[in-house]
Amino acid sequence: MPTNEVGLLRRLTPVVFVIALAVTLFAVAQLPEASAADKAAMASRYRFTELPIALPPNLPQRDVRTVNPEYEHIKSWISSVGAAIAVNDLDGGGKPDDLCLVDTRSDSAIVTPAPGTGGAYQPFVLDTAPLPYNDTMAPMGCVPGDYNLDGWTDLLVYYWGRTPVLFLHKPAASLLTRDTFVATELIQAGVYNDKAYHGQLWNTNAVAIADFDGDGKPDIGVFNYFPDTGVLDPVGNKNVTMNHSMSRAQNAGGAHVLRWKAKAAGKNGGPATVTFEEQRGAIDPKCATGWTLGSASADLDGDLLPELYLANDFGNDRFFHNVSTPGNIKFALAEGEHGPFTPKSLVMGHDSFKGMGIEFGDLYGTGRFDAFVSNITHSWGIEESNFVWRNTAASPDEAKAELSRGVAPFENEASETNLAWVGWGWDAKMADFDNSGNQVVVQTAGFVKGTINRWNWLQELAMSNDLMLQEPAMWPKAMPGDDIAGTDHMAFWAPEGNGRYTDLSPQLGMDAQIPSRGVAVADTNADGSQDFAVARQWGPPAYYRNDRKGNGDFIGLRLHRPVDGAKGDALRTPAYGAMVKITTADGRSQLAQLDGGGGHSGKRSFDIFFGLGNQGAKPVSAEICWRDLSGAVHMQKVDLTVGWHDFMLTTQAQEVAAK
């Protein structure tokens, strides 16, 4: 080919690529939407009743936070996060019928019964005393877990303005009250006599709990948003900052990975104490300073060492291969491969989108973990895309080979599945609400609610020079009364049966225009139907009871490990990281894990749940994989009948009676 023709071809290649990309995007945009009749038929598979969640009386009812003077003109922006909710078994009754939530209107961490479950206790606010606490601090989330491995569910509350607090459950205190939990520091700050807080000024918005190093104990990932500064201090220093880029910011508070180290007997009948040790360098510092809003873990390569995903606002999301050994937590960066027809922002680890939440689950029903990531996807605003990361590894061995060479085996299929756009997305959870064997994605949305649309100001900021962004004074006003995506409603993404999803929230009466944040899922009354609860930002939380009658069959598993030194199996601790893969009579596979706690600000129960459709009384083959309390790996195949099952996992999986 003549030289001039080669040069012409090279010059035209980018043009041809852009035209092809535009045609592809146009074709995707023209994919048919489900009709009104189709949506009505799909909605008939689900039925929920929205119930109010009981709160303690006489709580404050604020609608904005007091902030550092440097942030005063953007106080609504600074006040846009913190609503959180978790569901679990806090009273030891055997059902995940207790809620721990953060209500931003009172900046309180609250324990309350799930509506309609017959909880015998009154809602109460967790008490941080005798630990130092003041008005420059605010809770951002609550994570249930058995952190001291004594068989009772504790609570980890994380904050802006201080390090997290462990609320350890007193032994045998089954009737929940304010005095049931003993506040202890997760990070020791030394001994002082002035009762003031002298610890680090962490500003945390994401926490992940998992056995990261494979020693059989739960570890804690704490991922901070703002740098360690007095964000909520009205007389604070002027050392506060904003992100130094809209798409490559790395000046945030950073990641802290804490390894479970030891526990000791409690004193005077109190709970056992527990010590966590920070693992410096667990994440490469070059990848550990993103503005993290979501985190989650799941084992892709079959070694029961869960991989880790960090959803970062203002910069690349990060996915890490877990290469830890007992006593030493270590993550290695893995990224997607960039093909010739894939825009860089749709390649894992190379995006410039605003990561808000992350959820792992078997979305495609292939027996592999996929991932859903919420981003800002607002029409006529910052119109990016959610991510639907389809796991492309055919097996755990193939995943291990890919991860070992630094490749994350995922491809984005958000557009193809119609899950790309929701508005200003936040938390997301996958769950099977009609027991069909198909996952629904519940996604929260909305930012700041007001009466004056300020999208134009925010869009102008997004297009400005990155050098301006880190200065708070350069940000446009965002005060009470201003609105940015304030009318977005949560989405209930239901499968159409053709590989695509449709948001049924209007048909199901879930489209209240109130900004929402955390989502928590559990079968709170053990009736074989999963319920869920939603935390709202500056609004009342909501609980959605699943009232669908005639659901398909299901299998539910509660996976426990024995409590060291306890007699019998009355005390049980969750089998962190255990995975279950089932195969039904028709050959379909599903995979799920005991999730210690991930996402944005919503935490599901420890139960594992599978919908089976209407398969009748046919037994289901299940493969259970777990680590015992010494860290040894085990796998056992069992045949399960329809319904709930409790297993004690030691060197073998032994079915035990439910509590």
C-alpha cells in the first residue's frame, strides 16, 4: 500500500472508531423498553407493604449539618451522606429481625426491631459513653458482627470526626436495651485525663468486614472519604480540602486495613475484649487514597481469600486480588483489559466515574460472582453509567490465572442489561424477592432535595480546571433550598426474562421522591420471603415487608462456627467468608456467600438465601466451602430439602437445630 494511503488510513482510524461508537451507543439507546402491560405483569410477581420503622421518642429533627466554616457555603453538599441501615440477629433469637440504623436528622445510631416481627424491646440510641464524643462527630454507618467471637452480635459504628467504635454485646443479654452494648475504641489513642478526644480525625464512608488473611477471624477494612480534618467542626482549622480532581483525585483520607489479633476475657461479667492491628501496606499507597464511598469483598478464585473492590468518588475504582497469608493481609491491584472498542471508563480500574456503591452477587445465575456498581447517571446532569461487571472467568482456576497476572476478569454490560442509568445512584443490593432463582437489584438514588435546581452550577464545576477543585471556596453554593437530583427515587430492577431489567418501583409504590442511601436485605420473619429496609437522607427510613403469596420454593442457610470454650452449640458465631453453590435438578447453579458487611451504607443479614422456582420436593445439591476457626479450608457436598437449614461448620458441616 502506498505511503500516502497508509497515512490517510491512520488519520481516518480515530474517525471511524468514533462513528462506530456513536452508532453502537445509538443502537443501545434504541433498545425497546418494556410496555406498560409488560411492567404490570412483571410487577404482579412482587407485593410489598411499606411500614414505618419505630424510632426513639424526642429525637432532634434537623435537616442540615453544622460544618467547618470553610464548607459553610456548601453545607448541603457536606450534609448529603450518613443515612445507613443494617439488619441482623442482635438479640440471639435466631432470626435477623433487628435493625441498626443511622438517622441523619438526629445524627444517631439506633437499634430497633424490624416492623411486624414482634420485637419485645423499645428502640434506643447507642451510647458512646464513657468514650469521648462531641458535636464535631457524626455516625455514618453501623455494621453488625461478632467481632470478639463470643457468640453474641456486636455493632461497629463508623463516623466522621473520629475513629470507629465497637459496641460489644454483653453476654446473655438477650433483651436489648441501651445497656446491652459496651462502647470500646477500635483504635486506641493513648490515655488522657481530660476526657477529650485525642484520636485520629477519620471521616469514614465505607467499611468491609471479611476474613481477609484466612486465619478464621473477621478483619476490618475502613475506607475514609475526606482527609483527616475537622469537617464538622464549626470552629475547626482551615486545613480542610476538597478533591483535587473530578476524575483522578487521590487526596482523600485513605484506606486502613485492620487484622483481628487477639481477644481477652471480659471483666466483671462484661464482654470479651478484642484487639485489631492495622496492616500497614496491605494496599499499595498509590491505590489507597481514593475518595471511597463503597467497598465489598468476594472470593473469585476459590481460595476463600476474598478479593476487594473499592468504589471511589472522583477517581478510578480499584479492584484487588487477595494475596494474603495468615497474619499478613496483602492485596494486589488487578485491572480490566482495554479492548479496541471499549471506552476507557468502561474498563475496570480505568474509569473516571463517580463510584458510590458496590455489590457482589451471582447476577447471571452462572455460579460465579458478578458485581454491580452505582455511579452518577443523571440525564442532563453528570450522565455517566452504572457498572454491571460480568465475571468472564469460566472457573475459579481461570480467575486465579487471570488475577495472578494482574487482570480483573470482568466486562461491563450495564447498557445491554438496561441497568446503566438510574439518576444519582448510591447503595445497591441483589436479592431474589419472588424465589424464582433470579436476582433483583434494589438501588437507592438522589442527592440533595430542595426547590431551586442547581444542576447547572454543578455541571459548570465538573467542567472546570482541576487545579481549582481542591479549594472549597471555588465550589458553587449548595445550601438549604438548593436541589441537585433531589427528586430521584430508588429503583427496583426486576429481570424481564430476556437478559434485560426494568425498574418497577413506580408499579410497586416505591417511587417516593426522597433521596435514599443504604439498603439492607433479610428474611426477617423466616417465612421464606426476603424483606428489605431503606435508609433515607434527611427523611424517615422505610421497611418493605414481602407479602407475596405463593412464592417459589427456597433454600435458606444459616452457617455458624462454634464459640471457643463454649459447651454445646447454643452459642454460635458466623462463618465469615463461607460460600455455598447449589445445583438444582434442572442443572442450574447459583452461588452466594456469608457477607460480613459491604456496600455503601446498607448491610444485609448473615443468612444465605436461594430461590428455586417451583421445583417441588426434589432435593438440591449444595457445595459448602468454609474456613474453620483455625483457618483450615473445608468443602462438603450435602443434599438439601426446601426450607431453612442451620449448619455448624467445624472440620465438617453438621446440620443443627435452629435457635
